Amino acid sequence: MSRLGSLMLALGSALVYGLLYAPIAVMVLFSFNAPRGRFNLLWQGFTLENWRHPLRDAALTQAFLTSLALALAAALLAVLLGGLMALALARARVRGRRGIELLLALPLTNPEIVLAAALLNLFVGLNLPRGPLTLLLSHSLFCLSYAALTLKARLAGFDPTLELAAQDLGAPPLEAFRRVTLPLLAPGLFAAVLLCFSLSFDDYVISSFTAGETVTLPLYLAGAFQREISPQIQVLSTLVLLVSAALLLLACRPQEDPSR
Amino acid sequence: MDVIALQEVSRRYGSLTALEPLTLSIGAGEFFSLLGPSGCGKTTTLRLIAGFDRPQSGRILLQGRDLTEAPPHRRPVNLVFQNYALFPHLSVWDNVAFGPRSRRMADAELRRRVGEALEVVRLPELARRRPHQLSGGQQQRVALARALVNAPAAVLLDEPLAALDPDLRRTMRRELQAIQREVGITFVLVTHDREEALSLSDRLAVLNRGRLEQVGTPRQLYEQPRSAVVATFLGSANLLPEPSGAGQRLLRPERLRLGPEPPGEGERGLQARVEELVFQGATVEVRLRSRCDRPLIAIDTSANLPNNLRVGSELWCRWNPAHSHALEEPTL
């Protein structure tokens, strides 16, 4: 490539990454701001005061912990069910596999608010009180397709003779699954949990319909932004960012490709 | 007692017959090969013995016990897969220890057995490596150790050398034979490579289109094949009509003598013209056509062939009729 070409490419890449990361940089920066008034929107001066007690705001902290627990539970449930679906689709001789796979991908194209309204309809119809349970059900539901599709891709690269080899070496089918299939799928399972966790943790639309009195972090923030924007929000978000980045690094750390 | 006995074992897939009723016995300590072109039923037979598939009819006896319906993990045989199927998340040592651990073997015994198995395949120094850090030949040996460590009644090998390059294949062939002699365990090899089957086996079975053609020692099958199928599958062959006109006789190309002299006392011969000379290193393959328009093939060392041999040469092909063999089942 010509020198000009590579220069343009570098500039273009820098621009794209700059745009991607500018909002995040602003968020981190404003967690160190000392705002006047209730809206942490203009840079006033540097302070570490916000970071001294990151969990000072009790309601915010409570919402944060609720979201954390909800996202974890929903992700585990979705990955469990989605994993079983992916296994069935990859292994069993299912009639109409194509159709089933399409049905799995279709909910991804459904507008979230339509799903949210339908879920509210369902819960009201079932006379199920809105709260932690309905939140968990609806979050694991919208994560399910993502989990199943991620794991299906992972299973596609899995050599089925490995399970046969385990059985040939004296392991009954379930033991073969535990000693061979599960450890080899672990990175895929971890990635799926991570994805579902972040989807659930972020969710506002579906939560707003199915949360009842329960307050998740996005719900709290949406409400709080009408009254104030406290630097604690940026502090907490920066913390979340750091934890997510650490988890991502862990998931993507260079490892031997187990499918080879 | 036979280690493996198949009694009228058959397998169909829908309307496709993968294996016609097959009866076969394999003895203790034998190196036995199932030889045939792809789709002949040899791999089906191996899968039936290993328990990955069930026959529609017939019985499978292993060490005298009827295990026709037993799942793979309850059979006293171990398979070396064509792609080796080594567990990528386990070290070489843990791969080999997989079988003993499935049988809940005591720790001290397990260590001893795994160590021994790695010694047999000469890999003890690589015990800590992961499979992807090994060469193809080394992976092959780990797969073999992983089977041998269980002291099975028989080790089943599914085209184990097919994935290796030719030089390594020859080395591994010798090694496989040495290991089998050392451990004395029955080996059942599935292959489509006739050289491999002929050089390794104590006995071999030739399968074709789901049917057993013939069982015997390599020499028997090469020199006295029952059918034209076996004759041509085990090597290049001249199939000549019987002088009486009914039936065919096999004449291996290395039994033909080429030269200007007509056949002598007790010999037979045909006059032919050289159509092609294929230099093969130690030997030369000569393709000829007889006066009666019959293609012939002769193989001999350069030293034994006439000096002035070239395409277009007219000469005599002579042979001793005792070196030809009457086929029970000629080509149609």
C-alpha cells in the first residue's frame, strides 16, 4: 500500500476509535469533576472527593446491587437454557432444524418495546405481581436467543469424535460430557454469560414495563436525571467499566484454540 | 478362543446395505487388517465392534461374551481414531490416564500404567505437552498409548496412518508393527492402502461393496486370490483367459520374463509390443500389447530387462504356468 494510503487508513481508524471512546472518556473525566449545583455537566475543577465514598448515595447503590444480582441470575438462567437448546440443535437429529434455528434468531429483530408490552400483558393476565421474579423471567427471556446463538456457533467447531473417544475409553455418556465437552465449552459459556450479563445490566425498556416497585440501575438513572446528575453516577459507571474491561480481558486472553 | 467373533453381522442404512451378513474371527495377538476401497464396509465393521453402531442382525462376541448391544464404554476394545481425537484440554499424560481414570484405577497403579504406556510409544519426555504442541506422528503415538494403557482385548485402528506424509507413514508402519509384537495385543487395522495391509498383517480380510471377498494371509491373498476383485485390489494383475476358454488365470507382472527368446520347454508365452515404459527407481513397469490385442503389464528390475528395450520393441513375454493361478470368480 502507498504511504498516503496507510496514512489515511491510520487516520480513519483513529477517528473511528476516537468517536467510539470519546463518551467513555468524558464519563471517566467527569467522575473527577467538582460540580456546582445538581447537574454534573460542565467542567468546574478536579477533585478526588467523588471517589472517596463511591457508594455514598444509598438509593443509587441499592439500584446498582439490584441490577448486578438480576443480571447475574438472568445470564446464568439464559445460558443454562440456551446451552441446552444449542446442544440439541447441534447434536440431535431434529426434524425442521432450520425452522427452529430461524425461530431462535427472530426475537432479535423484534422491537424491544413490543416484547416489553407483551410481557406486561402476560404477567397481568397471569396475575403475577411485578417485581424481582417478573424481571428475572423477562430478562432471561430476551437473553435466551443471544445465549443459544453464541453457544451454537461454539458447538459448530466442536469435534464430536472427542465425546466418542471418551466413551470408548470407558466413560459413560454423562461422564464423557462432564470430562470432555464441558471443559472444552467453558470459554464459550463464559463469553455467553458475559454477553447476557451486559444485556441485562443495560436494559431499560423491558425493565420499565416489568419491574413493578423494583428499581434497577437504568431505571434509577432515568429517574434521577430529571432531578440531578450527581458525579456518583459517573463514579459508579467508571467502576462498572473497569470491572467489564477486566472480565473482557480475561475472556479474550490469548489461549490455545481448543477446537484444534 | 477368538478375541473378536462376528456372526452373520449385517448393517443397513435405509435402503443402503453397508454390510452384508459378515462372519469373521480374529484370534489373540493377531495383527488383522480390514482392507477395501472407501464405502466397502470396513469402517462400518470397526464401528460395530467398538459399539458406536448396532447391527440389524447377527451377534458380536468379544472374548467369548455376546456384547452385540453393549455401549462403547462397556466393551474391552479401544479405538485409535483417524484424526486421533486427542483431548485438546488435557496434557499427553492426562490423555493417556483418561481410560484408567474412567475405571477408577488406584493412583499408584494408574501412574505406573500410564508411565509404561508412554514408554512403549517412546514419548515419556513429552508427557506434559498439550496435543497441539505435538507433530502428527507424536499425536498418533499418544492415541495409541491412550488405547494400550487399558490393556484391551483388541486395539482398533481406523486408517491411523492416512493423515501422515509418506515418509513418516513408512516409519510409523514399522513402529506400529514393533509395538504390536512387543505388547502382544490383538490389532485390528482398517485401511484402504494395500501396501500397508500386506506389510503389516498376519491375516487380512478384503471387503468390497459391503461383502467379504476373502480372508487369509497376505501371501495367500496376493498369490491365490479367489476373485478378480481381490486379485486387482492387492496389486497390478494380468488376467488371462484359460486356454480352455472358461475362466481366468492371474499372472502377477513380476512373473513375466521379457526378451527376444521364445518360450522354452514347459513355458508359455505371448508375442507383444512395448507401449509404455515407467521408470520406478528399483524397478521398471513395462506396459505391452500382445499380437491378439491383449494389454499386458510386466515389472522387473532394470538389470533383468533387455538393454535395448524401448517403446515399439517387439519381444516375447514368457512365464511358467505354475506361477499363474486360476480364479474361482473371474471378472464378468
